[in-house]
Amino acid sequence: MIHLLRVPIIRREEPAPGHVELWLQSPELATSTPGQFADVVTEGMLRRPISFSRIDRANHQVAMLLQVVGDGTRWLAAQRPGTMLDVMGPLGNGFLPPAPARDWCLVGGGVGIPPLYAAVQAWGTHTASRPTVILGARDQQLLLLVDEFQALGCVVEITTDNGTRGRRGTVEAPLCDWLDSHPDGQVYACGPTPMLASVARLTQGRTGIFLALEQRMGCGIGACLACVIPGYGVSGQAGYLRVCTDGPVFRSEELIFE
């Protein structure tokens, strides 16, 4: 169920330069599935879609980790505990949990990393093997949640564009290695579109590949059509999909990367 809410910020942290994580108290948002998001009112005309980095159902709390990239996110990042936010959510379709007997790998780039952490929190203890997490960033200072993934028991591999930590380059090389050694493995990915296109190409023909898209969403409920992307509908015919309501999580075979 989608709720229009006024929710308080109860905690604020700065996990990396230019990034802020806000904790919100909300029983309604705490029912979210990893990969879902909320639309938050900021100073601008449109709401900002932000995924959940942590979902604590027991304490009725969620967290949203955002990067400051414009006026809206700058305003939101400046808010302090006690501030009431105007929030709509939970929105969209989240990730489906991995099959208990299958190995799984999570691939995240930039602010695509936080919803993957929520997924490991939710499912990490219910599978036969420890998940592998491949994290990418331009620079080591922009890597997110590395220690937190390790604390959950994940096997963490790191890539940076400039080689300041882990492998130099993109997430593609370590993902290729993992796919070679896990022919029946499932993959969950979230990040920039070029990264997701690479994941889709490398996993072509496999099942259980889930991609969470980052897209600007004007309304969050499928009415404005500002977030449409090429893909295959339920009929199997090529057309357009709404990221906010058909996604933001899609099976890889549903998408068309141009």
C-alpha cells in the first residue's frame, strides 16, 4: 500500500564525502521490500526518488542514503534530526529473494549500493552460501558501506576507476570471474545504466538476474511517463516500461539496452 506520510528524521550520518544517510521513523515505510523507494518532497517542484539503504521492521525504521547532486538533494542532506519530511511510499517493485540453494552476487555502483545492503540485511542468513558483493566507485573515498557488508559476512570485492582501492577499472572484471565459477548463480545489480547494460550482457541467457534502475521519476506512480525505458511488456512485445511502477527492479530479460 502506498502512503502519504509526514515522518521524522531520527538520525543523520555522513558515510562518505558528499553523501548523507537519513534514518526515518515510520511503521508504514518499514514494511518495504529491498529495492523499493520513497518519493520525498524537497525544495524543488518534483519529489526526489530515494531507495532504502536499511529496513528495520522490528523498530519501524528505514534509512535513505543519498548523494548530493543538485539543489533538491542538497536541501534534503542539510536536514537534521527532528525535521518532518513529506514522503510518499513505499513505491515500486523490489527484489525477489534468491533461491535458498543458489549462490548469489550483488553488484553495486555509487548510490546503487545502498539498496543492495538492505537486501543482504533481509536475506543474508536465509541462504546456503555467503553472498559475494562487488562494489564500484570512481575513487576510494566514494565507496559506500564496505565495512557494513563485511560485518554481515559477505565476500566483498572492490573496484575503483582510478585504482585507489581494490582493482583498477569497473565491476565487469570481478563479475566475469564470479560468473565463471558460479554457472548457476543469481545476480542482483543496481547502479548507473552503463553498468547495468554490462551486467545484462555478461549474464545473457541466465535466469535470476535482477537489475534495479536509477531514473528520475516525476510522480512515482506511473502517471507522468517521465521515467519510461525500452523493454518488453507482459505480452512479450517491445515497447516501453515505467521504471516507477513496472520497476525499479526488473528481470534482465525484460529490458532493452540501446
